[in-house]
Amino acid sequence: MIKRIVYRKITEQLFKGKAIVILGARQVGKTTLLEELQKNVDGTLLFLNADEPDVRSRLTDVTSSQLKQVIGDHKLVVIDEAQRIKNIGLTLKLITDQIKHVQVIATGSSAFELSNQINEPLTGRKYEYQLFPVSVEEMTGYHGRMEEKRMLETRLIYGMYPEVMTNAGKERKTLETLTGSYLYKDIFSFQEIRRPEVVEKLLQALALQVCNEVSYNELARLISADPVTVERYIGLLEQAFVIFRLYSLSRNNRNELKKSRKVYFYDNGIRNALIANFNPLSLRQDTGALWENFMVSERMKYVHYNDIYCNRFFWRTLQQQEIDYVEEREGKLFAFEFKWNKKAKAKFPKTFAASYPKAETQLITPENYEAFVA
């Protein structure tokens, strides 16, 4: 059993008078996490799967008296795929306020519905956690630093989804299934998605431009859509935990890019499946991009799980001087360059040093990446 970092955080907050909300993409391990909770928490668990129509009906527009009948003597109530229940935030609020001895946990595979429904009703009444694909930090804890380092090339190609990692030899088939159905289920059911084929084309275009600046106008031309649609679909893909954006740092230098953005994938395996490229690194032209995407996504898991509060950027000038990744923590900047070549030398532009003289810089390679992500 791979110990998920968020598991400890959740158990520490059980039965403290607030709802617990767990968000994450499909197949990242939410159900396994809940099964582990069931084994180790005192009190019987009531598991309600909102994919079932009768469950949705029983939890929609209900009174506290009706909820008490549904819950009965159970102390722990889990509502899985909670985004499928209309006004779920009000239902969770009723349980939290009116049935105080019950701990309710809601999980959702998409944020664009669930978060909008819970934030206002549950203000001050919830602990919210995000579950990512398995992290390097979690795998290091599972089988040690040396073994995880041996798996580095495999991670860059096949990613960190639990089902992919536990089905050695079947990684491609598993990833094809993930990208073919599970990943998009919530997106395609969303009412604003009128052209599902455009989403697929957009994802493929983003996969080919990973770690590069993206232009909504250019993407629109590539996939025969308008820029407004492209931006909206990228926002939905981000809320569904498929991709995320980094924006450019711009503070001092008028030559810095002001409104630029780069797109990364939460998982390398998903990105590679979208372009059907599982070749080994020795046969690839995109190894540098794979390394950067892996480092940025793993760093995101690390700062999230370890409660490191920071702003995250990339840096680039009109003259194409650039730095891959910049964090701002407690008013100080930390700049990082990612190089797959272990012998590469750090090259941080003098323009950046002149604009931000107090910034710390570091080169991240396969030789020293563990401290950056674990």
C-alpha cells in the first residue's frame, strides 16, 4: 500500500465539526484512499456513490430529517462523485450543522461543478484537499530513494497514475483507456462543451507545445475554433485536473513578457498518450520538455502537500532570455532551470540577476532533483 500524504492530513481532521472535501482527477486513487479510511476509522461507514441515480435523488433538495433517515446510525458518511448532486453544498451544510456527530466526506473528480456548489454554503465549514497522481515523495517513502531513482525514465514516459504504476507491462493500454474515457467524462457532460472533438484536438495541440508559451489565437487556428472557445476550454481542462497554467513573472523590466502563459500536464503519461509517443528517451526529441513538465508537476504536488505557500511563474524577455520556473516565497524569489543532461551548466541571464539581485538560483538535474520534489 502506497501511503498517500493527504491520508494523514485527512485523519487528523476527522470529527472536528467540519465537512472534508477531496478533489482530484478520476483514477488518482480517491476510492483507495476512502477504503483505507474505512479500515482505520472507528465507526461504521456509509458509502454513497452519486453516479447512482437513486443516490442523487435521495441527496438532492433534502431536509435534515430526511438526511437523518438516510444516514441512520452511521458515524462516517462518504459521498463519492459528489459533483453530480445538485446543490451538494447545501446538503453537506445540513449534515455538518444539524447532524453534528456525523463526519461527512465528499469526493469529486471535477472542480468546475463541485467547487462552485460548495464554497458559499460551506464557508468556514470544510477542510478541502486535492489528491494528485502519486508523487515522487510518496514513492520514495514506499520503496526508497534508490529504487525510485531507477524508475526515473519510466516516470517521465508513463507518468504517476496509480493504475499505470501497478500494472507493469500494461502501461500503454492503461493510459489509452484513461485518455479515451475516464479523463474526459466530466468535461464532455458539462453543458458548455458543444464540440467534444475540439477538446481532443486542443489537448493534442497542447501536448505538442508542452512547456512552451501558448497563444490562444495560434491554438484557435490549429484546431479551427475561436480564441474565446480555446481559452474557455483550457480553463475547464484546468479545473478538471488535466492541465495547469503558469504565467510570466513581470515586475521590473519593461522587456519582460507581461501576459504570457505556459501549459503543463498534471501527468507525463497522459501527455504522452495524447500524442501516442511512448518511445524511450534515447529515441525522443522532447526529453527536455518531459523533464521540465515532470519537475514542475512534481514540485506542485510537493508544495501543496507540504503547505508551502508560494506564487509560481516562469520568466522570459522579448529577447527570448528565459528561466524555466520561479517561486516567490515570503517576498523572496527562487529561480530554477531544469536540464536532463547531468553535465549541463546553469545559465541564468544577467538581465534577471540585475532585475532581481536578491533572487536565489539553482539548476535541477537528475543528480539533485530529489530534494526539489521530495
